[in-house]
Amino acid sequence: MPQPTIAIVGRPNVGKSTLFNRLVGKRLALVDDRPGVTRDRREGEASLLGLEFRVVDTAGYEDEDAASLPGRMRQQTQAAVRDADVALFLIDAREGVTPMDAEIGRWLRAEDTPIVLVGNKAESNAARGGLLDAYSLGLGEPIAVSAEHGEGVVDLFDALRPFVEREEEGEAPEEAEEGGPLKLAIVGRPNAGKSTLVNRMLGEERMITGPEAGITRDSITMDLDWNGQAVRLVDTAGLRKRAKVVDKLEWLSTADARRAIDQAEVVVLLLDASRGLESQDLRIADSVIEEGRALIIAINKWDIADNASGLFNGVKAALEDGLSQLKGVPVLTVSAKTGKGIDALLGAAFELREQWSRRITTGELNRWFSRAVETNPPPAPGGKRIKLRYITQIKSRPPTFVVFGSRVDQLPESYRRYLLNSLRRDVGLGPVPLRMSMRASKNPFDSKSDGDR
């Protein structure tokens, strides 16, 4: 099927052609400080950290009569957006949101094409205010990039990947997110029984197993049907302490396993019941949470475990102490040899993915926010009150939130944890990683300024 198409749009001279050249890897589009250099749509084959797509450079959007040259250029831009799978809307982060940006934003919100907002020329601190202003466009969180210097490509990759990869698989973006295969990675220390568990799930000896540690080297992806639900299962190489990884092949295998974590939705950390929870397990669990993936702890070889209840309670207690940033991670018991506990494991994984993918309505979110702040108001360092005004969810998978207010740079970490724990409990988000950042900017939908008290 044809490659996904990405259109780059924005007012003149915000760096569209520079970004186009960056994506195609060569200077196909003319670049000059003068506005309006690009007139026709220019297309090229682009690659971004392995994502392959067609990219379209468009003329700067100008509010001119349709019969004029700028007006005809605008019509070409509008056609490019309607034909694209996703559009990148560039603004100049150093200049902030201009009236023309606001007009383009209103037009794009009325289109059916998904929009990714990009703040270009963001290589200096001078761009910070413009990036905050960009929230007023109503198109979500801006991706900060510097097309000229190649900065921000990882964040741009993360924003585009859901559209590009899903289209490559022949799925509509929303359908893939809601009903696509569960991407489940099995990770753990060497010889924890990962490949044996995968074989049991598949019902065949798909993976080589044995008593020797380190048999699996590559991350192997397999498809599984569980009770009519699709699972994309990934078996990974064992993860040892970095200091012990000296062989180049093992280093590559470890890097491959970590990429599998990054691409998963839910990660199962498999423990060996005969060894319990060790410090390396906690490091693996912490890295999964840091990547924003939903985590399940599964204790394998439960059928031969000594002092099973003591082991289970010990693992739970160690997780509570060692994973302070995320309480209540599910701990399940399985036997890869007999298959016991696998149905419960897969059921828990689907439930966690649903929580990890959840979006909360703005009304429900801010009703909770008002109650939480009223119940426990933020402190007043130096006698000056910290005022929290508004919260918005900027994305899911994992659920990510931004709180707007004044003096938020003085808000203690303990209060941020209070908000996260209260949100998790009161809204029912479950034991999945949450992200929350603070922005010292007025609520773009609030007529009051930050100076109002």
C-alpha cells in the first residue's frame, strides 16, 4: 500500500522548507530568509529514525484573495492537508503565536486531518514563552524542534509514529489504538523462564529453551490469539547489570531488549521464584516505568516455590519500597511449565492497557482538580500563595497532564506527588505510569492573567 503522507504547513518563514530538507536528508527545497520562497507543493521520500513516509512541503499560508498568487498558493496548501494522513503545523517558537498562526489553527481544527503542533527554532531559551503560547491554539502540546540544528527529532518521532506505523499496517489510527493487538513484552534476568513462558502461551515450541543462560539473543515478535483478542508477544534477551555486559553481542542483545520495552504497551517482568526479587529486577522495573510503560510483575516457577506465601509477601513489600514512584504494581504468579496463571496474566495485561490508554474529559478532570486543591491547598512559600488554575490532559499512553498556575516553580515535589496519587485514586487510573508537569502560564481559556490574585 502507498506510504503515509505528512504535510508541513504554517505561515511564511517559520522553517517549513528547512524541516522538509531535514526529513528527506538533502536540500531539495530552497531555503532563504525571505518569506514566500516556496510556492508549489514539493514532495520527497523521508525517513525519521526508521519511520518511512512521504513528506510534502507547502507554501506559506497567507490570507489573500483566492484569485491572487498567494491565494492560489493557499489553495494548494489546503489541498495538501486534506490529502495527508497527518499534518505538521509549524510556528516560530521565538516569535510566539501571531494572528496568522491563530487563523491557521482555526482552519486546521476544522479539518479532519490529524494535526501535530511543532514549535520550530526552539534551540534557545528565547523560545520558551512561544511554546507556552502555543497551547492557546487548542491543538495540544507543541513539539519543540530546531529544524536547522536537528534538535527535537526524538519527540517528533514519538508524535508521528502512531500515525505512520498504523497506516503502514492498514489500520486507521483510532482503530489501532483502541482495538489493535496488545503489544506485550516479556523481560527479566537471564534464565528466568521467559522463552518457556512464551512457548506455553503460543502452545508450541517456538523459542529455543534450555538451562543455559542467554540462549535468546534477539527480541522475537510473535502473534497470539487469546480468547479472540490479538496479542503481539515479544520475547527478549535476559537483562544483566550493565557492568557485567562486556561482550559486544550481549550488549547488542540488551539494547534490542530495551527497544522492545520502548515499543511495548505492557511489559511483564518475569521473576524466578527460586531467586526472588533482586536489585537488578528493581532496576529493570524502574526502567520500564521511566519509559512510561504499564508494568506487571510475574513470579515464575510457582509450582516448585518454597514458602510460597512468604515469597509473595516479600516481593510485594520490596516493590513498595523499591518502586516508590508507582504503588500497586500487579504481582501475579505463573508456571511457564504447566501454564497455570497465564490466563490471569493476559487478562491483567489487557486491563492495564485500557487504563494506560485512557483519556479523561476536561470537565471530569477539572472537577477532580478543584476538589483536590480545595481539600489540600498548595503551600505559600514566603507568604506568597501558589495558585493552581487549570489542568489539561495532553495525551494518553501513558496519561500525561499539564497544570497551569502561578509560582509553580516553587511547588514542592511532595505536592505534585499528592496530585498524582489523588488523581490515580479518585479517577480510577490504576497502577500505570502518569506524567504531570507544571507550567507558569495563564490558562489560555481563562480571561484572568497570572498577575490576578
